[in-house]
Amino acid sequence: MTSDAGGRGGQEAAPSGATEFDADAPGRDPARTPRSLSSLAVISLVALFGIAGLMWLGIWQVERRAWKLDLISRVESRVHATPVPAPGPTDWPSITANNDEYRRVTVSGHFLHDRETLVMAVTDEGGGYWVMTPLKTATGFEVLVNRGFVPTEKKERETRLAGEIDGNVTVTGLLRMTEPKGAFLRGNDISADRWYSRDVDAIAIKRGLDNYAPYFIDADATPNPGGYPVGGLTVIKFPNNHLVYALTWFALALMLAAAFVRFLREEIRIRQTPQGAGGVAPD
């Protein structure tokens, strides 16, 4: 009778004292080779530049928020201030949006109603038009006055003749800067007399004005005879989401920093193991 040297199932018995290594056995995952110094340097530089960039964006938004709050404060003070005379020709070169827009001004003269311009508008009153009428001032220059809003059914002058004030008038309102070229995706069609923005130069040239102010005035809510145009509809609103943006950038910087620290700790741990101490990956 012969013996089965290979044991049952045809498997050869392992020699006495031998230990079998199974790389897939639980808890026996092969250790990762430590990264080379050059790889660590590149990863560190990318992470540090990323963190610095995100922090810079957050700080920039904080600075923008401070600027916006200051702008809102200055505009609020202008809107509620005692009206001052509208700037004349000697002051025109120094007028800027930062220093003068929404300043409360007053001006006297007579309207040139036959040269009014209708600019398409959407307001709390609905859709319609701004009535832009030149005012010939007592000192000789012209200024466009946004007398207010009229609905579509009041577009024609004949439907609101009661509101066309004759003789000398005094207008109080807010100084506004020109709106050149047109609205978003809708350019002014000067030849067709179709207007989507209050472009002072284009309107003045179209209406034959030659000594006009580079700004226009939004008339206040003083009622006009007959009820139209409706003044005082200037919307003063400045979006201020800079704090949200700043917190977002700072949070992203913190997340990237945390990920980088975790990466470094893992790399140090690997280098301290017997397998990691044996060598690093080649460059």
C-alpha cells in the first residue's frame, strides 16, 4: 500500500516552520512607499499657494465689504441732505460717480417739452417709460430731467398735456450719471428713437442740445398736474454679499489647510514605519 505524499486533495504539505505571506489578508496591507522629497516639495508649494490665494480672496472681499458699507453710508447722507444747486459748466469736469451720484440738487428754468425722450422702464408701477425732458436753466445751460414714469397708455404727449408745466419751474431731485450705449443685451437705436438707457450724450445730440450737463436729474416725488409723469421712483439699492463671499473663501482655505496637514501627518507616519524607513520613491 502506497502513501499519498501530497496529502489529501493533491496539495503538498508546507515544510515545518515555514510561514505563508498573504498580501490580501486582513490587516496586512502592504505599506506605501514614501514620496520623494521633490514630490513633497511640489505638493507643498501647490497647497501653500492655494491656501494663500484663498486667504487673499477672503481678505479682498472683507475690504470690498468695507468699501460698500462706506458707499452706502455716503449715498444715504447725500439722498437726505439739503439740496444744493446743480453743478454748472465750471464744475462738470470734476463730477464723478463716487463723489456726486445721488447728490440731492435743485435747478430752476423752463422745460423744453417738445424735445422730450421716452426711455423704456420697468418700475414698481409696471412697465412703461421714463420721460426725459431738457430743462433750459436760468444760467443758460441745459440739463436732462427724468420727470418720472408714465405707463404705456400714456406714452403719447397728447394723453398727459396737463403735466407739461409752462414757464419757470424749480426741480429738486437726485443727480445721476449717464448710462451710455444701452441696457443689458439691448442697445439704444438712436436712428429709430428707441431708447433703453438714459445716455445723456446720445439723447442731447439727438435733441439738438449744445450746452448740456453731463449728468441727468431724477425728479423727486412732487406731484405733477394730471398725475403724470410719476416722479420719485429712483431705486437706490446696492447688493452687499461680500461677507458671504469672504466666509466662503476662508472656509475653502481652512479645508485645504486641513487636508494638507493630514497629508503631511500621513507621510510622516509612513516614514516612521519599518517598511517606509527602508527607502523612498525615486524622483
